[in-house]
Amino acid sequence: MKGENAAVASTKVNASSKMSEFFRHGSVEERRAVYLMAANVAINEQKDVIRSVKSGEFLITKRK
């Protein structure tokens, strides 16, 4: 039993996500553009939270 699990584990191929494949094989320009876009989205979301706290409306909603 124990040996069977080890054999199965040793032959299992690690699947990677499409995003990790992109960052592994994408060009520097493409990776930089994706990183910059994600960073800008995060910064804008933080600014929205700060604005809502300053205005006193502090409502937390989940974005889809």
C-alpha cells in the first residue's frame, strides 16, 4: 500500500495554471504590461477605499 502511493506520486505530472505558464514563457514586455495593469487596479481599489472612508460612507462590497 505504502509503496503504491509513492509510485503514483512519483509519476504524477505537476499541472500548472495558464497564468504561471504565461509568466514562465511570456515576453518581458507582456509580463511587464500584465504586472502594471494589476498594480494599477490594486492602487485604484485602495484609493476608492480611502475616499469612501474619508467621506464617511465606508461600505465594503465584494467585487466580481
